[in-house]
Amino acid sequence: ALQIEIQVSKKLVAVNAIAEKHGDLNASDFIITGFMADQMKSINEMGRLVTVLSGIGDQTLARFMFDKDLFE
């Protein structure tokens, strides 16, 4: 899931670059304000959860911590 979020983010950056290249400031602003902030939040949250899961050796404990963290 984290890799998909990163790929989506890269595609949004590419689309934004095309909008800027063609001087379409409305499209660029729409992409940045409408999508990029949420995308960065998702990537940061998923990265944090992956770090939590990978840092705990016991998989049962890791799943418990993941679920606890996710529902808080």
C-alpha cells in the first residue's frame, strides 16, 4: 500500500509539472491543494505504521500494536 501511495504521489508531481509547463495555474493549484497535501499525509502515516510493524520482532505483538495504533 505504501508503494502505491508513493507511485500515486509521483504521478501527481508529473501531472503538476505538465500543468506548470503549459502555464495552467488553476490545474496546478487544484493538484497541489486538492491532492498533494492528503497524499503526503497518507505516505507519512503509512510509513510510520510500517516502521512500527517492522520494529517489533513478535508478529502477534506487532499486529496488536498496529491495530491499537490504527484505531486510536
